[in-house]
Amino acid sequence: MRIIRFSIILSISLALIVLAIANRQVVTLQFMPSDLAASFGILGVKSLPLFLVVLLGVLIGLFLGFVWEYLREHKYRKALATKNKKVKMLEQEIKKLKNDTNNEAEQILGLLE
């Protein structure tokens, strides 16, 4: 399994290195339309290599996907926690009832002696 994982990581790393080498040219990235940026007095322009723009887009997409999935699964985690609390409570009740049953049996045996 390690070999498969290592080969996948190696192939992805090589693909990213080739992507970075092939896309080294600098591009101008505008964060806001120029008219809007001028009205707010903000410089909305940054020059970056193209591979950084692509990789940042992928990383931002992954982050948003993880956050979205975490928020989507919240109701399932909450239901699981509730059920786990109930199971723990019922297990404690079972232990208590077993102890009570043993005490009653001991009392009956004590009366018979």
C-alpha cells in the first residue's frame, strides 16, 4: 500500500512541477474591475506567475470544498453524538439493573438460609 501511495504522490508532484515549469510567464491578476478599484482607492492588480494563479485557485477550491463538506455533515455528527449519549446512558442503566437483580437474588438466598 505504501508503494501505491508513494507512486501516486510522486506522479502528482511531477505533474505539478511540469505545470510550473511550462507556465512561468507572468500574468496580471485583477481582483476588482479597474473603475470600482479606482472609486475605492484600492489597487486591485497583482502580477504573478501563471502556475501560482492556477495552484492558488486549486487550493482555494479544495479549502472551500472541505469547509462545505464539514458544514454539510454537521447534522450527521450531531445525530451520532446524541445516539452515543443515549447508548452510554442505557449501558449504565443495564449495569445498575444487573446489580439490583444480583442484590435481590442474594436477599432471597439469605432468607432461605
